[in-house]
Amino acid sequence: MSESDQILPDDHALMRRIRGDDEHAFRHLVERHQRPLLNFFARMGVRNHGEDLAQKTFLRLWNYRVKYKPSAKFTTFLYTLARHVWIDHVRQEGRFQLFTERYQQEIPNQTDGGIRRLRARLDVQEALAKLTPKLREALVLMVYQGFTYAEAAEILRIPEGTVKSRVFNALATLKGLYDKPAP
């Protein structure tokens, strides 16, 4: 915990001040949660737009400031907003991917500039990208963001048992990827 976190009020108190349009309190809340949000988006497979998505999440937080009710942990609310921003991004990327595929069909002789070789390297991010979005989001919330099963279930709006099942299946899938013999 940094020195400024010890001096500043907790997240719920900051949100009460933000409800009254206190931009100073909002800035402190952003500074406190920006890095973990960037990490969340990176683990969810966002390569180049993490800062944009974090900014959109904080913009949604600002817009919801009057409706916010501290009935759960603040981070549960924040990551629910972040998840919705991520889902919107995935939908938009899917539309862009469809456009790109159609474009490449029209121009099949274009080179990818070595991007395929670069992406072929197996790393954690690449392995996470091979998971289905449902498995990936459960694993990222639990392992990388440190939420409990109950908190992840609330964020994902699914039963706690389903979160456990998805985390188990995600880990089994990743193990299968790493246990494959090299070609």
C-alpha cells in the first residue's frame, strides 16, 4: 500500500465525494486502480488498446457516480464496468477482423510483415488468447486480478460453481497446450 493510499479515504468514501462531482477524488480513484485495470485488459488479450479501455471504464464510472450504491466491494463494481467495456471491445474487434479477412481475400498476395512469426511464439498471453472468452475472463479475474470465487461470480453474473468450473477448465486447457510434444 502506498503512502498516498494510507492518507486517502477508501474507495467507497471517494465515490461519495465523486457523487458530488469532486474531480480531485476521482483522480485519486483513477490513480489507485488504473494499473490493475491495465493489467486486467492485457490479460484479457487487449494488446494495443488497454489504456483506451481503462479510460472508457473510468468514464463509465464517472457517468454512474450518482447511481453507485456501495452494496459490495468497490472493485467488484469497477470490474463489472471493465468487463462490459472489454465485451464491447471484443465485439468491435470481431467486426474489424471480419473486415480484415474479407480484405485479405481480395488481396491474397499481401505479406503480413512477419507478424505471423511474432505471434507464433508461445507465451502466457498467447496461451490465454487460445482460451474461450468465458474461460479467459474467469481465469484472469481469479488468478491475475485476485478476486475470490464469489466476487468473480458477481462480476460475471454467474453462479460461483460455474466460476470454479471455468477456472478448472481453463487451467486444464492451458496444461494441455503446454504438455503437447514439440513438433
